[in-house]
Amino acid sequence: MTSTRDRILDTSLALFNQHGERNVTTNHIAEALGISPGNLYYHFRNKAEIVFELFERYEQIVAGFLIVPGDRSLTWEDKIGYFEAILESMWGARFFHRDLGHLLNQDERLRERYGDFVRQSLDRGLTVYEGLRAAGLVEVDDESMRALLVNTWVLAASWASFVHSLVPPARQNEGLDRTLLRQGIYQIICLEAPYLRGEAAAHLEEMKGRYRVGSGDTLGLLFGAGAV
């Protein structure tokens, strides 16, 4: 049976993702759960504590997929696995990516934890890229590899906020939001493309095609004012 604490976290995440953290109060969360505000405050003193624990969940998810198999070399299919994991983590915590600056400014403890998270994730990401290089899937020197990793991280972390700012409120919905996130993975693939070698280079168009989306609702937001 799911505990009340977990139900609070799950419901808060759904509401934050749908409406934005700033538009959701603890009263909204309690009402959605059918519990009293006092019951909620028994588990969490305030909304910041809920956000912090949701971030801890997200942190564990990212740490779980930024790994390299110890018993074999990486393959181009592993790259798809990383891309899918990035997409799902971005989608699952999209409220955090959309409102990152606001959330970090509101909570010094979260800001410090986020800094540690970024440094640890970049270290893990570097191990992944080193694994891709060892497998002959990328050709890149150490300096360029670090730059590519940072650029990839910045793109993934900020993409949700970027596209959210381009979509008029009347058009925002989960279907379009998820499609726009897929476009973010396509942009990451384009960043990596000059460095791909071997089977990764051979399957570049296949990887692009998996995440490339039509111009009507996505690239049309970026190129051509008439699209919105």
C-alpha cells in the first residue's frame, strides 16, 4: 500500500508538472488528495520540503542511468537508451526544469544540493562519453569531450524552460509539451553528430528520425513568427 507521504509526493509532482509549482499551494495538494492540510503538514512542513524531496527522487533517477556496463562495450543502441532515459527524466520532472531559477532562488538548501548534483552528473556523463570513445562510437579529444558534455547538459537542463516560453498558454498541453521535449533530444544528437564514428555514425539518420518532429508545432515555434 502506498504511504500517505508517497501519495503527497506523487500528487504534488503531477500538479506541479501540470500547473507549475508557483501555481500550486499546499491546500491544492491536500484537496487533490482528499486529506486535511494538517495531515499534509504532519509529513511536510511546507511546499519547499516537498520540492526538495521530489528533487531527491529525480537525482536518483539520473544517477541510475548515467552508468556504463562493466561487462561489455557500449553500442549505438545504448545511445538510444541514454536518450530515452534523458527524455523520460526531463518529462517526469518538467516543472523543475521549467522553473529552475525560481526554485533555486527560493531554497538555499536546494541550490547547494543542485550544485552537487550537477558536478556528480557531469562526472558520470564523462564516464559515459569515455565509454563511447573506447567503443569507437565517438572520436573526440579530452577538452572537446568536456565541452560537448557541458553543452549537452545545458541543453537538456534548459530545453523545457526554453520551449515552454515559446508556446502560448492557450496551446500548452501535455501532448505538445512532450513532443517539444523530443525535439530537445534531436538537438542533442545534432550536437554530437560531428564526433560520431563507426556504427553510431552509420545510424545517425535513424537516431535523428526517432526524435525529429514536424515543423508545424515544434520547429515552427523556433523559425517563423507565423507558426505560433
